[in-house]
Amino acid sequence: QKAQIGVTGLAVMGANLARNFARHGYTVALHNRSVGKTDALLDAHGDEGTFIRTETLQELVDALETPRRILVMVKAGAPVDAVIEQLVPLLEKDDIIIDGGNSYFQDTRRRERELAEQGLDFVGIGVSGGEEGALLGPSIMPGGPRKSYDSLGPLLEDIAAKAEDGTPCCAWIDTDGAGHFVKMVHNGIEYADMQVIGEAHELLRSVAGLEPAEQADVFEQWNRTELASYLIEITAHVLRQVDARTDQPLIDVIVDAAGQKGTGRWTVQEALELGSPVTAIAESVFARALSSAEPEMRLEAQRVLPAGIGGTTEDVVHDPEFVEDVRKALYASKLVSYAQGLDMLTMAGREYGWDLDLATIAGLWREGCIIRAQLLEVIMEAYQGDKQPLNLLFAPEFVTAVEEALPSWRRVVARAVERGIPAPVFATTLNYYDSLRRPRLNAALTQGLRDFFGAHTYRRVDDAEGIYHTLWSGDRSEVVS
Ligand code: 6PG
């Protein structure tokens, strides 16, 4: 009997995806560089389905029905290229190599191009949902050639999470790196979601005086509102956890220096290239950097930098109105962050020639992935039908939702600023919102200054065509450039 799918790289994500395929009735050929991991998987879970044990890539290739589907689950970067290099000579035309890691989308584009020259399909798939998702049903974002999806799609859709209406959280995104690109932006949004939850947590503590366990109750309650989401749910768990060693809330003994593996940073780097203002994601990446990059500087700052707080504001200890303000601010900020992320996808679609369907993408983030949330159902609906909003915030239900949240949102940002409590995502999303709706931006002065020192020219409000320059160092008359 031949296997329908092969998995090479049996660390936890690879192992759990392999088990997920097997549990769905597929015969799965297993391979790992060191056979120990393969045997460990078979010892512990071999009875979950039909597995074929292989020791070499040649054996893996031989164990598979054709066209072959080989899922590579190794560390992103050079290890993926190394596995591809070893596999290629063993494969035949139309075989599919699938990369399920968090690979950089430009690598995926390159790999698809190179493998296409050899008659092989290369499919980069974004997989979200952590270890548990991989086993029980992740959200899957496949790119790669369309034809490969005919052979691969049904398997992926089988093992993917299902939305409430039964739709699999897996759909072909577009060619080459589109799947990994969408996964990258998913992770950027994940960063912003987590950062703004952290800001809410800080304000609930420092302004409203709520201890972590009390906050856990608040987040549990929020999880029954329009904020309902996996990250809000697990925030309650993390805040409720008591450290066995000290009896303190665990959150108070975790070092406040955030790590990152790179997908958030890539999102921002790529946003800069595209000129896409994903300010919530950028602030979130920088917040992690500020927390961890230079610990000595943070220590020194605590000693030397004054707070300059005028004493005008008081704490609002246990004030339910303030707690509700924070909840509304969190919702509005989150909407802006999603609006920014989705807009980035639109810009990328234009740049890379992908037809990215935002309704589909929001739809497959509804379940399985880390940012799964009730909100994504509403976002999906906003993009269904012919009248696509130019920006998520323009969808009528979100115009109303933000309007309703605005007074709270402004109060929360003002309070944070007055009290010297950092709330970069609450603030930057409000700034984005206000910038977007403002009839005139200070960019006019930027243009004036650029023209002054560098003759960079400007356009006039009363002339759509002309390019102008003022003779700043001459008689200051205006010339058509
Ligand atoms: C997911 C997660 C997953 C991983 C992130 C964490 O969607 O399942 O995003 O891919 O946990 O890469 O990223 P950082 O280590 O950068 O926070």
C-alpha cells in the first residue's frame, strides 16, 4: 500500500500534522533526519492510523503514490533549501513539495520558480494554530500553482479546522508565495492583537487597580462580547495562573522581555517596501524590541528619566466605567489593526499580481489559527458581495461600531498619556483613524519643506496636473516644474 502523503521533519508541528492526516484516514509516510523521532512518534501514536516508517528520503519517495505529495516541516530558511536539494533528484514531474513552515514569502516565490523549471510543483502553505491546531485542525493558507491544489487541496481541507458553518479553514490563496504572505500578515496581526491586549492589561492594573486574577474575570467576561476570541480566552488563563514557587500571579514572575521569531518583523519590513501603513503591527514589533533589546538602557531610564505627571489624574480603582472604556478601546483598536493588515494584503496583491480575496482570507482565519475570533465572521461578511469596502473601517457595521467606541477610545488614550503608561497600539490606531478621516494632513508642510531645501516640487490643490516649485532662494515666485 502506498501513502497519500509523506511528511519529513517530525518535530512537534510535523509530527502533529502527520497524525492529523492519519487520523483522517490517510496513509502517511514518515521521515525524519534522525530516525529516533520517527520511532518515537510511531511508539506513542502509531495506533492512530496507518503510517509507513522510512529511514531515507529515497524510501520516503518510494512509499508514496504518484504524483507524490511531500510535506516538508523543517526550520524555515536554509534547512528548507537543503531538503529540497536532496529531494529533487528523487522526484518525477508533477510531484509536489509542500513547505508548511513559517517561510519568508520571497523564498517561497523563488523556490516555486526554481522547481517549476524542473517540472515540480512547490507549494508554500501557511499553517496556523500552534501545536494543538496542527493536530486537531489548523487554519491553512496554501499558495503555489493552482493545479497543485486539485491534488493537494482535498487533503488539506480534510485536516483543517472547520468554521461553524462547516467550511474548512483552508482555501487556495494564489500562486507562489501568496499563502506564506497571508500567513506572515496573520502573524503581524497576531502581534498587534497581543500587544493591545497587553496594553489593556496594563491599564486595568495601573489605572483601575485590578489584580491579575480580577482581570482574568474581566477578560472572561469580555470573551462573551464582540471581543470573543482565542487570544482573549487564553489571556484569562494566563492571568489567573498562580506561580507554584512564589504563590504570586505567574504574570508577575515572567520576565517582561518579549521574544520574536521574525514573522512580525517581516510583515513590517514588507509593509515599508509596499508603503503600507500597518502602524499597529509596527508598534507591536517595536514594543517587543523595546522590551528586550537593551535591558541596561531600561534600567538606567528608570533611574534618570522623570515622569512629568502633573498630578491631575487619579486612579479609577475598580471603576466599571473605565473597564468598559478599555474594552471598547480594545475593540476599536483591533478593528483598525485588521483594517491595516487587510489593506496591506490588497497592496501586496497589486504588487505581486495576486488576486487576494479578503472574504476568503477572513473566512479561513475564523477557526484554527491564533487570531481566530468571532469578529472574523463579521469581517468576512463585510467583504462578501459586489460592494467591497475600500477599507474595512468603511463597512457600515464597523463605522457604527467605531463611532460607538470613540469616546471611550479617546478617554483611554488620554488617560494613558496623562498617567505615563505606554499604550502604543491604542494610540497609533487612533492616530491612523484620525489621520484617515482628516480633510487636510500636515503632509502639505512636509511638501513645502521638501521643496524649500531640495526643490522636490509639490502639486497644487487647484491644479490636478501641474508640478510646481517655488524659487525659495530667488524671488520666491512659483514656477511650473
Ligand atoms: C501560529 C503562530 C505560530 C508561531 C509564531 C510565533 O499562527 O500558529 O503564529 O506560527 O507561534 O511564529 O511567533 P513569534 O515567536 O515571532 O512570536
